[in-house]
Amino acid sequence: MALRAIKKQEIEQSGRKVILYVAILKKDNFEWVVQKATEVGVSAIVPIITERTVKTGLKMERLQKIIQESCEQCQHSVMPELCEIIEFGDAIKQAQGTKIIFDFGGEKFSKIKSDNNVCVFVGPEGGWAQDEIKQACEAGFVKVSLGDYILRGETAAAIGVWAILNF
């Protein structure tokens, strides 16, 4: 059976590139992050191991399939890169451009100015360890709050990436 295109549709994409560094979450929550971050237009997803990370392994083939299906569903022409798991310390050294670490006690999101390359860090269940926040701030990160409520990691990842790409 042959397929043929019946309609070509251009999807306007933001010129901003967002790389999501996210602590590995328990159960299906990390898969949910990958799916939703892909849907909202993240450029890359970097799983990180933090002081409070409980689960350290991921099924990378399964995550790659979720990315592909999410791109198809949302008609994205470019799939985000799924990177290898790295330690928090290596992740903060690797981050380039505007560097944001989401934390409840941070600056209001609306006050943040960013360039076209943004690295977003989302913590594990239980939040960041104080030493991690200190390390990030010393490396030039801006500590940012997503509002008046403490959000779950998967919620912060999806909302944070979407907000950066759209505001």
C-alpha cells in the first residue's frame, strides 16, 4: 500500500532552544515528562542523577519511542535529542546559555530574561538538596519559581518548558 501526502502544513517553531535537564523520577512520571516536554517543543532531554534521586535506570528505547510518538501526534518535524544519564555536577558544567534552576524560593518567572539558548533544571521528588542549589547559583544559574505552589517534578518540567518557549 502506497502513501501520498494530501496536505503540507507548516508549523511555526520558536527560535528558542530549550534543553531540559531533569532528575530521574519514579515510575511512569519520567515517561510523562518525556512525552509532555516533547509535545511542547523541547530541543533535548538530559536525565540527571541528583542527591535525592531514587531511581537511577531508564529504558532508553521506550523513551525514544515515546518521543517519536509524541512528535507524530503534535506534527513536530524535529525530534528532541534524548541524552545519556549524567550526574548533577557534570550537568551544571555542561549547561550553556541562559541557565535556570526551578526552585520554589526563586525569582518570579515573569522577571526572567533569557536568550535563545536556555537550559532548564528540574529537581527530583523532595526537591533539590541545598548544596545543589548552591553549586548551580555559583555556576551562574538563576533560581526561578513557577508560582505560589510547590509543583511535582513532572508538572514543573512541562509547564516550565512551555512557558520559556512561549513568553
